[in-house]
Amino acid sequence: MASPDKSDTGGPGARAPIVAPYDVAGAVTRRDMADLADFAAELLDAPLATVTVMDDEYQHFLSAHGVDLPGSPRNLSFCTHFMDEPGVSVVPDAAADPRFADNLYVTGDFKLRFYAGAPLVTPDGETLGSVCVYDTVPREGLTEMQRHGLAILAKAAMGRLDDRRAEREREEARAAERARLAESAARMRVLADAMPQMVWSTRPDGHHDYYNARWYEFTGVASGSTDGHEWDGLFHPDDQARASVAWSRCLGTGEPYEVEYRLRRHDGVYRWVLGRALAVRDPDGAITRWVGTCTDMHEQRLASDEREVVAQELSHRIKNIFAVISGLITLAAKKRPVMADAAADLRERITALGRAHDFVRPHSVQSRRDAAPDSLHGLLAELFAPYGRVRVKGDDLPIDDRSATPVALLFHELATNATKYGALSADGGEVTVTVARDDGRATISWTERGGPPVTKPQGETGFGTQLVELSVVRQLGGDIRRDWRPDGLVVTLGIPLSAFGRR
């Protein structure tokens, strides 16, 4: 018997973690090393050659020349004696070497006498196996070219094994990723089918390729019949173009999709739904999918339409009240001509209040303005429309019906005075309103330029000034500073942000 392998110091199973990543069985099946064993035999002009990998109990032949065996027990292996030896190892005459004299391959039918082997060394420094050459007659050794060539063949074999290991790891990673994606998709389908909303998804180009069970239940269409762009046919004809424009814009910009449209139910009835979608992006920001929902909001839409009718009626009546008040003021002024100027000012203030009311009242999709009804910039643009040459810039602030009234009175008064006495009374004059927010307060500057020279008024405070003070200080809880500069009046307002809304 061969002598014990001195390299077996790790215990049973010690070599499994070293050998397993290299897919020995796959390498044998694919005959990855066949040419290397043939070339090794030719290089040394020998009858037998193998490319081997050594596990704990067995020596596997990845390829063999001159021998038709899958391998051999490790205790019969020549290579196992040289696992810890660097470089090429040579046994000139195995029959005369006490390590191999009793080996079955020496004493048996093979009658091996000569051995030369170059180790397969992994990148981690472990010896995986060898490129081995055998002869049935003793030899003195190897030439330098043969020794060098055998070492090159061992490196080539190890390189192929490393390539196969890397490819196998990539395949395993891809398989794991496919399994993860399949599991994630399965979870998503279960979750989507459990949702009360219709759920759908598309490829990055907008091609629809998934709908949940709720979609098919609502629409009654056959599975797959609305893939691609076919679902457009379920939209109400009056809503198709609008929804298509919105969807195309989102595909081009990546911005969220949100639109209300009528969708045909399985019974042929069109119902209002809210369509929403968000882009799913990869780590580099590229869109990989769109995921969206359709929520049946038919009852809410009908209720909203009803509220709009009521709101319009109430708004109409409020406007009528403003008109009645203005009419009463006009009648009173006719009987008392001395009050004509004051009556005109009062009517203009009432008109400003009417604009503020109409701006901040609840609006539907049909009556909604371009500017949001809670926008300070939007309200100011509405108030300044009759005056012209007033520019608003800086931060926008959210407002509500509580702050709209004092804001309207305040800026109507400033604009009216600028029209009578200030920058707006001259052809080249202009006004800039600058809004800035910082640390819980808003600073609003009214700056006039290009008007006649101004001086600080003397004497008693007029009604307009008192109205401005009332609006800023008492109703909005702020402060006001006036700077009567030679080139125009500058009014600076400091108002808490909390005064603009109930938020």
C-alpha cells in the first residue's frame, strides 16, 4: 500500500470547500481539458497523462490520455504525495521509491515506473490537483523544456477551471436573481390581486403588459386583450385624447401620471376613475417600469359635481350681495354728491373683496383657474390685473379664505394709492412686489419706481392708511414700515407665515 498522505491534516471533508466551486463533474462532461492531457503526453513522449482534481477520498480525472478511467482512490494517487510541493515533481523510478513500491498501479497491470506532475494552484494558494504524465519505464528526469512546458499546461488548466468557476458563479447569481425576481413578481401579483384598485404596469416605453384580477373583473375583457395600447379603447371617447396627452407627457419626462377619465365597465356603463402611475427606476435613475392604479371614484365625482353646482350658486349669490351693496352705495352717493369720491373708493374695495372671494372659493376641475386657489402669487395676479405694471416675484405662499380678505384690502389700497399719487400714475412707472419667507415669517416688499417724487404726508392719518394698518397689524398679526424715498414709496410688511392659512 502507499504511504499515508502527509497533506491530509484538515480532517474528513476538509477539501470539499476547495473543490466544490470548480464543478468537477461539469468539466469532465464537457471535456474541457482533453487537449491538455493529450498535449502533456506528447510533450513528454509518454503513453499516459491525466489532468486531476483531488478531493478527500478520490482523485478525479478531468481528462486522460491512454487510460480509460474516471479517476482513482486517493490512496493510490501519486499526486497526493506532492500536494504541498511547489513546482514540478518527478519520480524517476516508482519501483525503487519506497513511497510507491507497493502501489497497485506499480505492481499491477499498469506497471507504472515514471511520474511527473505540475500542481494546479488556485488563486487562494490551494493545490487543487495536477497535470500528470506516466511511463511504464524508468526515466532519469525531464528536460528544462519539458519541465517548463508541464508548468505552463498546469497554469492553462487552472485558468480554464477558474474561468469555469467564475462563469458558474455568474450563472448561480443570475439564477438567484431570476428566482428573487420571480418570487418578488409572485408576491406583487398576490398583493395586486388583493387590492381594491385596478393595478397595471408597463414597460419603459409605455407598453402595457400586466393587469391585476380587479382590472379584468371591472372591465370584463379577456386576459391579455388590453395589452400594449389596446386599453385605450376602454376610455370614454371624450376622454381618450386628454388621457393620451397626459400619458405621453409622463413617458417623456418621467413625472408622475395622474388623470381622471371615464372607463367602460363590464356592463357597458362608463364610470369615472382616477388613474395614477409612478416610474420605477434603477440605481442609475433609468426608468425600468411604470406601475399604476385605476381607482373607481364615480360616486365621489358625482358628489363633487353636485358640490360645484352648490358652490357656484352660493358664489353667484355672494357676488349678487356685493353688487347690491355697490348699488346701494351708488344710490346714496347720488343723493349726496359730496360723498361721490368716498363712494367710488368703497365700491372699488368691495370689488377687490369680490375678486378675493372668487379666487379662494372651492373650485372644481371645470371652474379651476390656472393658478392654484391657495397661491398668494395667484391672488395678487388677480388683484393687480386691472392696474398693470405690477410685477410679483420671489417665494409663493399658501393662503386660505381667512387671509384672502385682509390681503385683498391691503394690496388694493396700495395699488389704488399708486395709481392716484405714485408710480402707476406716470406712464413709465412700475411696482415690484417681492415675497421672501424665512424662519416662520414672510417679508413682503412693495417697491415703486418711475413715478413722481414722493414725500411723507403730513397731518392726520387717512382712512386708507388706517385700513392698511388694520389689515396688516390686527388681522394678520404683522408689522408695516414705510420708506418715502425720492424715487418712490417702499412698503415693507412682516407677517407670520401662520397668518396666511390654517395649516
